[in-house]
Amino acid sequence: MRRIVAICLFSALLLIVDNSMAQRHYFPTSGEWAEKKPQELNINSQKLQEAIAFAINEESESDKNLKLAHYQSSFGREPFGYPVGPMKDRGPATGLIIYKGYIIGKWGDPHRVDLTFSVAKSFLSTTVGLAYDKGLIKSEKDLVYPYMAPIIPYEPHKLSVNKSDHLNEEDVFELFGTPHNRKITWEHLLQQTSDWEGSIWGKPDWADRPQGSSENWIKRDRNEPGTVYKYNDTRVNVLALAILNVWRKPLPQVLKEHIMDEIGASPTWRWTGYENSYIVLDGQIVQSVSGGSHWGGGLFINAYDQARFGYLTLRKGNWNGKQLISEEWIKKSRTPTAVQTNYGYMNYFLNTDKKEIPSAPESAFFHLGAGTNMIYVDEENDLIIVTRWIKNEKKAALVKMILESLPK
């Protein structure tokens, strides 16, 4: 009886703490985000404007036609490097600065829906976290293969072929069927240390950012899962398909129901996969989304919705008193990977030893994608910065200038 009373008191205390958080912090309602003049919050307005001018002036020099920019980059010259998902011309340099919950600065076109490239990985890992919180995944250290059924690809073009000519071809495929892949855990995939081998949606693992001599790309030595970090979008797409099969419904629906609607996101964001990334799941044709836009597709989103997601992670998964993602999962996401200490779960980039952004607190982190797209999250300064289409090498300088504008 005493134990039951204690549990009830503890639960009540947590509710009080959650409500207290909601009262301490401002949370924007759907379709609105309050703005304050910098001087209202003792911010140096001149320095802040200098930072905004810097962000505009240091806009990426890559072509705004993202398909053309793709083929002009190293991505377009990779084996099988052609896009297989939708792309969209990008807008101008754009951003938002949010201090103590209020917008204090903005530039460009924050309402414009653009690709966000690998920032999508943070939304993908969030769907894994939601599955963990719900008990669909017991532990992030579990092997993935026991959770997996055979994948049935949706291939309507095969309806017209002579089936007798394809008797030796499998009608399904296994994501974790090889001895090497059966050793991979959810955490390995989240930390990009799995070294998963294979091909998915026509993109072999070895063709993404290939290293060394081309003679060894296919027959390379396999690394024990967990021992080597390799940023690899083929393996990110493996995680997306794996967690889709755990949820048994499209990941955009999972994200919308559990996160985006709850944080008041606009109705304009879209999360897509590729023209060939469809499977048959429980009798339905479902698209498996991509965790970035390396080959097109991915997350189309505006800066305000990016900021809402960043603000959720700043508040440790709590939105206006409601815990949408467990604080435990946010903590796991922000824990340095042993073999890549500036990386947590995808795509939480960490400021370990202040190497990435020397002027920022070590506890700061950022959701990062090509473009450059960045959602900077700084708990110590109660600060969110969304910057889009800035030169990658200038993002740290922008953060430094904004931090220098804050009250001392």
C-alpha cells in the first residue's frame, strides 16, 4: 500500500514539474510565434543585425537549382549518384533567432518550404525514439533482425513479365539476412556505426562516399558493428525501412500524429522517399521515406517548423507541459558516440570539447544538413538558431556573432 501511495505521489510531482515547465517557458501556438524587439530582452540590437547581415552575405554559392547543384557536387559523381526522389529549387538565405522562446531576429523567407537535407535524420531518429517510448522497441541495444519480417517490394512492372523466366529470383528481400548484418543493433544504425552491407533502392552501401581504390569498393573488409563511424545515407535508408516495419504505418503519419501536430507545426511540411521505395505492408502500398536528400526526396519543411522541432529538443522533449519524446531518449540522442565523439544519434551533432563551434557551450548541439541547413540548440543560453543556405564554413562564425549579442 505504501508503495502505491509513493508511486502516486511521485506521479503527481512529475505532473507539477511538467506544468511548472509550461508556466516558466513560452510555447508558440499553431500558426503564431510571438516576436520581441531585441532591446526588450537586453540584447545588443546592433550586434544582432550585424549577425543577420553576415548570414545573408554568406549565402551558399551553390546553384539554387538543386538538381543542377547535385550534379555539380561530389554526390552527383558517385557511382549510382543520380537522384531518384523529388527535388525543388531552393530559396534565399533564411533564418530565425529564438531567445527565451521569442523570435528576436529573422531573415529571408521563413515561410518557404524547402528541402532540409540531413536535418531529416533527426526526425527519423525521433520516430525510433517514439517506438522506444511506446515499447515497440525494448532497447536500442537490441539486435534489429529479430524485429524484421521479409520485405515485399512493390514492383508493378513485374506484372507483365514471364514469371517462368524468373524462377530463381526472390520475391522478397531481407534487410538483415547476412551473418554480418545480423550483428547490427538499433544503436549501431542510429550512430552510423553499423557498416551494414547491401543495396537498397538501387543504391549500394559502397557507392555512398566511396573511399580508397575503386578496386576494393565492393570487396572491402567489413568492420565489426560499433567500431567504425561512416556517414552513409544507404544505411540511413535501411533504418527508415526497418522502423517503418516496426510501426507498420508510414513514418510521416507517425511524425504528424506524435510530434508535428502536437508542436503546432504548419500543414505545409512533407516527408517523401524515392520513386522506387515502395513496399507492400499489411496489404497497403507504403512508401519508405529517406533520411535526407542525398538522392532527392527527404523532408520539405519551412524554417518555422524547423524551429519548433529544435525548440522541442531544447525543452528535452516537453511541449507546454506534455512530454512528447521522453527525456531519456533526448539524453541518449545527445550522448557522444564512442568512435565519433561529436555525434550522438542521427542527426544530433555535438559540440564535444567545443571543436565544432568554439564560441558555444560544450552542451550545445545542432541538427545539421547539407545546404547548409542547421538548427542550433543551446540550452545554456535558451537559444535556437535556424540558418538555411549558409556556407558551411561560416555557420560557427554566425553562432559566435549571435552569442556576442546576448546579455552578459
